[in-house]
Amino acid sequence: MIADLRNAFLDRLAAADPGLVRLRLAASAVLGIAIAIGALSPLHFPLTTSLVAAIAAMMSAFTVNDATGGGQALTLCLAAVVGAATITAAGLGAAYPPLDTVIFVLLIFVAVYLQRFGPRGIALGSMTFFLFFFPMFLQARLSHVPQLIIALLFGLAANAVVRFVLLRRNAESELVRIRRAFRARVAAAVRATETTIAGGTSDRNDRQIRTALARLHEAVLLIEDNAPDVVDAGEADQLRRRAIEVELAVSWLTITARRTASQPLPPDVAGDLVARLARFRSLMERDPRELPLISQTGEYSRLLVEGSRIDDRARPGDGLRRALAELAVADDRAQRIASRASTVDLPDEDEDREPTKAFAYDNQTRSAIQAVLGGGLAVLAGQFVSPQRWYWAVLTVFVVFVGTSSTGARFVKGVRRTGGTLLGIVGGVALALLVSGNTPAILALIAVCVFGMVYTSRVSQFLMAFFITSMLGLLYSLLGTFSIEVLWIRVAETAIGAACGLLAAMVVVPVRTRSVMLDDVAAALDELHEFLASAADLMSGRENLNIIEMSRDLDRAVEQVRTTIEPLTHPINLRSARRDYGWHVLTTLEGIAFRARHVAARAQPGQLTGPVAERLDQFTGRIVANVDRIHEAVSHPGSTRDRALVRDDGTPVSDRIDEAETRAVLSSLSHLDEGLIALGRVFGVDAVDPAPARE
């Protein structure tokens, strides 16, 4: 019983945190803090100084995210230099007010602007801002600067010890954990399918399926990212193909389940299908290291037999049985990846990426301008609430602008942060009163809050704000300045900061959610254009290209659209028409990306040659031309140029194609074409029938 509960807990943990990456980061933050404070203890620095070491260890744990160990080491070294300069500036500002206010507001511009330089820019910008904020919060003076810099170096060194020695990333073990999470998420999708069959189609069941598929796709992308760190290029490509095939089979299973549940089912049939899905789910929840596993079970054989027992006299539920059998086959092929058979000779991929411009007037620059003006407003408004703690309002402005690109996204983030802060008041008061005067208990609970803050930082702003506010209550208690009034001031300053940030975003060079969405949709269409052209070259035998990588780029572009469009689809948006519009754009793009993944998984070099290749070029050329027309409509929404899409004229690519893989690829291209036509309607580009061929 205990073993079953433990395994269930580990499966849920693996599904929630693929690869246990967030768990490792949170543990790194707590362990780094413990090492930093322990190393400083012989120096007998005051508590406030030790807290700066803790802050440096914590911030570096979850902001330094370079792709390589060498890049992470360089970022930590740069953080030491930048942090020392920032702490010195904080000391000077405290000695010559209101210089501290001016520097603090200007640092918002610097920190937000640095986001344009990728992970390193985000890390250095965030650490610059917070290493100025916390000395201000701790009321540090110029005479404290040498000790604070020493504490900073100890904190960064502690994180380096944890990062590169104690909790060093093990790519092979991480890939195994990600594969386990992948299987757990497949099981979650099957569980959502069971619910649909048992209870029928509904908005709630559809949301469960969408969530399960999105989480499964996240695990697929993680496999694609981590596989090259463990195996060679050919084996990594094979693993990617197999993971995509399983994802496609799961998606088809959910589609079939919706269709099956939309019609009345006899109770015995529904019960049989639910039981069958449950038995299959129990197989999927096994550890992937036990290879091969699913194919050794009697249930697997029954799935294949019953899935193939479909003839002209189809019974209710036969479609779902076949989809389940296809998923079983796909999973078995994925498990047999240990054979390490490569199907594609991959070329070296040295992508020539354009260097990021140091100075440019774009959305990132406009965001930095909005942030600094919002910070100035927050200083003025925060002074009315508390002349001593106005900096909380400025902090909220910074947090609202980090990682967001539109006014709507900032509004949603501000609401989440304010809501989490309100709930954190309850937690902070309760914890502070519970352990008042007990220093070891306070330190232990602060460590718990730090762990929770880092663990939830990537998935929930609400929970992150809750842990931060709870931690502040404990810190005030540790410093002997705790009061409920102080925490309520924190809530008020947070609300003021969110309001000031939103006001600046709406008034000063505003960036509308729709305009950012259109830019991201255009980027996704660029990736789709490249993918389709390369797929045609691959299947016609002209070039041997890795279109799996291209489908991944398309997936990431669609993921960016999903992030950008969230303010439109979020329940806080009271305009149902805009929510429907956002969901329609997103689901259409996701359908297109799904079909592209299907093509990437099945396409092989030289599948279609000779006259068939010529027809394939005409077919894909028309689709690519339609992509370009939609791209122009998205890029220039006010233009009146003729952009009508052209439908397929119905001529088959080939009248005689016997290979099932090739038929599946062409079918997916046709469905992708239909998705493009649906996307074109969203942006005012209608489809017309092709002109008749001339005699």
C-alpha cells in the first residue's frame, strides 16, 4: 500500500515537473542559501549582510539559465561584477537621497531592456535590480558596502558549488525522468479520454483534454531538447520521431473519443471502452526504463487484435478501439528506441543567427520606456501610502514588465500578483504569529517559502507572490519589525505598482495584445513556409533535410502565440467575443502545427519521385503561396490588395500510392491546407476555387 502511494506520488511529481528541473532549481536555491550563510558565519557579519548573500544565492539559482555550463559560469562572473557595482550604487544612493530613488527607477529601464539579449540579459537585468532593491529594503548604508560585496561573492560562490558540484545536472538521468513524465502525461491524456467517454462531451472535458495535450507536447519538446545531450544526432532524431508519433496517436485518440462520445452509446459499450482505456493507462504508467514493456503484456496483444477487427459491419466504439491500438503500437516503437537505429543522416547544423542589436526601437525598447515611466509614477503614488516603503510599488512595476510583451499580459500578471499578495498576507501573519521568537523555526519556514517561490516561479505568478509575501512576514519577524500593518502596506503598494505599470502600458506608446499576436503569428507562418518547402525537397529526393527540427521550430513559434494570446483567452477577459477569437486563432494554429508534426514524423527522403514529385511540388507550392498571402494579411492588416487563397483543384498527387506512410503524409498536408484556409478566414482572406485548367 505504501509502495503504491509512493509510486503514485512520484508519477504525479514527474508529470507535473518533467525531468524534475524545477525541483532541482528550488533545491539549489535553498542549499545555496544554507551554504552561503554557513560560510559567512565565522565572519560574524550582521544578519542584514548575511541576507544579501542569501538573496544572491537564491537569485542566481533561478535566473542563470544559460544553455551550457561554461555560459553559466560566465554569467555568474558577470553577475559578481554587475552586482558589486549595483550594491555600491545602492550605498551611494542611501547616502545622498533622493539619488537612490532616481537610480532605482532608471534600473527598471536597464533591467527590462536587457531582456532583449536572451537568458544572460534576463539574469543580469534581474540581479541588477534586486541587488539594488534588497540593500534598500535592509536599509544598508555606504559603510556597509564592503561587507555587502563580500556577502554577494559568497552567495554567488555558494550557488556555483551547488550548480557545478553538489546538484550538477545529469543529462542522462534527466532524460530518463523526462521520458517518465512523458508517459505519465500520456496516461493523463488517456484519463481525460476516459472521462469524455464516461460523461460525454462538455466544455469541462474538452478543457481537460486540451490541458493534457498541451502538457504532453511540453514533454515532447523537452525530449527533443535533452536528447542531443545524451545520444548522438541520429539516435536523437529517432527518439524525437518516436515521441512525436506517440503524441500524434494520443491526439488522434482524443479526437476519436470526442466523435464517439458525441453520439449516444449503449451503456455496455461505454463501460467496455472506459475499462479498456483504464487498462491501457495502467500500462502507460510503468517506468520507461523497463524496456520493452508494453509489448510483453497480454493486454497489448488484445489491443492489437481488437483494434484490427473492424470490417464493413462496424460496431459502436470500433474507431476508438483502432485509435487505442495505434497508440499501443506507437508506444511500443518508442520503447524500442534502445535499438538505436538512425533513419536520417543529419547534416551539421550551424545556424547563422542574426546578432541581437544593442540599440533598436522595438517592442522591447517601448516596454523599457513604459517601465521606467510606470516606476516614476509608482514612486509618487507609493509615497502617499508609505514614505518608508514606497519601493514595493516600484518592485511590482518591474515584475509586471519582466517577461511580458503587451498591455493585456501586464494586466493579467498584475492581477495575479496582487491576488497572490493578498493571500500571502494570511500566510505571512499566521506563520509569523506561530513561530514568533523562535529563530530556528523562522529560518526553516523561510527556507520552505524560498523553495516554494522558486518551484512555482515558472508556472504560477499567483503562488509565487503568495510565497514571497509569506516569506516577508517571516523576515520582518526575524528582524523584529513585524506588524500586520506592514503587510497591509505591502498589499497596497503592490496594487499601486500594478496600477501604475498598467497605466504606463496603456498610455505611453501602448503595445496592444492583438498587434503582438499578429507579429507572433507572422513568425509562425515564416516557420511554416520554411517547413513546407523543405518537406517537398525531402520527399522529392532533392535534399536530405532534417524537417523534425523545423517542425520543432514551428511548435515553438506556436507556443509563443499561445503565451501572447493568453490575455484574450483568460477568464478575466469579460468580452466573450474576444475570448472566442483568441481561442479560434490558437486552436487553428495548433491544428496546423499538429499536421506539420505528422508530416515530419512520416516523411522520408525520396518518397515521391518522377512525375509524382512534380505534382507534389505544385501541391506544396500552392500551400506555400497561401501561407505567404496570409502572412501579408497579418503583416499589413489594413492593406486592400487581393489576397484570395486558392483551394486544391482535387487532382490527386498520384493515383497509385500504396505506401501507408506516404498516404498519411499527403493526408496531413491536405488537412494542413484546410487549416490554412480556416486561418485565412480569421484574418479576412477568403478562399476561392482554382481557375479551370486551359486546354
